[in-house]
Amino acid sequence: MTDITTESSSSANGTNLVEVKNLSAGYAGVAVIRGVNIHVGKGEVVALLGPNGAGKTTTLLTTSGLLKALEGSVTVLGEPSNFSAPHKTARLGLAHVPEDRSLFFGLTVQENLRLGLRGKRSEQAAGYESALDLLPALRPLMNRRAGLLSGGEQQMLAMARALVSNPKVLLVDEMSLGLAPIIVERLLPIVRNIANETGAGVLIVEQHVHLALEVADRAYVMSHGEIVLEGAAEELKQRQDLLEASYLGGELDEETV
């Protein structure tokens, strides 16, 4: 793996909210990802990039407990996840926004949000209001059924439903899927705002590389199930040669790093 991360571009405060170490996972006993190492710090946005089929979604599914690992470990807020069921991982403080959004289209926006509530009643109320403060465009839509929302509104609802549980770690898988680029440009900065306002660590899988690097602090690039490149977002934006090589599956020349 090629690492162009400088000393100053690691986790800003040295506190990792989630750590993925030597993770291997797959389906029917066949590994799709191998030896994956990722960490996300408090208030940090980390992008997981790579071509289709690279293993990005599998990495998120395993991190959130939706898929059992073959090898490796995941630690959330210092506690081993043991690849538990998603509701147990959620208790550790992790929330996952899947690429299909998994909304209940027959329910209203308000009803979908209530499905994400956890904890004491006072905590639920605080989480509910905090999510709407971060995504205020949903407030006038509370009584509208999710199936009648636009694609961008549905994505905001999926994110808000995850946020009402006051997560410390937020995983967002392909939030731009099926959306027009102009909508993506409006949505991705919300991820940055979530990290800034709540202190949550955010790991996003995103196909729009340059937009993702605009909001991320750091990024990892996957190819063929492995991390092949990592570094500070600002540095990666200046190294199009490395990004292109990693996406195309080419050899990364250590002398050019």
C-alpha cells in the first residue's frame, strides 16, 4: 500500500473512534476484502474510495456488524464489536446509512425518524432535534410519505434517521447513488457539517472522488479488496497520477510518492 499521509494529516486529535485492523471478509467463506486497516478520529471525515467491486461496501457492512469477518477486528469507542448484530453495534455508538437508504416508503418522514430513536426519552428528544437542525430541509416535510420524496430528500431522511440516535461514528455508503451531480454538491457538505457540529467520526463511501475529497480530512483508496493508497485529502487532490493509477489497478511507483 502507498501512504502519502504526513505526520500532520493523521487523526487531528489522536483519538480514534473506530479502528479496523487486518480485516478480511467476504461471502460463502470467500474473502472479498483482505487485510484492511482503517481508522476514523473524532470530528473527522474519512473517504473510502475506489472503483466498483473494490470492496468498499463489504468493508462498511463488516464494520457495522451486518457481515461477519473472516479475520481481523473492529473497535468502536475502544470496545471490540466482535462483529455483533447491528443493533448491538449501534449500542456502541455506530450508525450506518446503507446505499439503498432502507427507508419505509409507506411511512411519513416523522415516522421514519422515530424508528431510529434509541436511549432515554430525554436523549431521544435531543437526538431528534439535533438531526433536524443539521438537516432543516426535512422540517416542512414531516407529514409527507417517504415514497413521495425526491432522491435528495430521501437521502437526507436516511441520514437524519441515523443521526437521531446520537451516533459517535457514522458510516455513509454511496450517498450520491442515483442523484444528479448538482444534488450531490449540496448533500456532501452536510457530512462535513455533521462532523464539525457533533464531533462524530464519519466514514463515507463515495463514487464522486473529487467532491468527496473536498469534504474529507483523509482518504483511503481500495482496489481488488485491498487498501492500495491512503493520505490526507489535500495531498491526494494534488496527486492525480496516484489516484488514477490506483483506480486503474496499475502499479504505484514508490519513487513518485
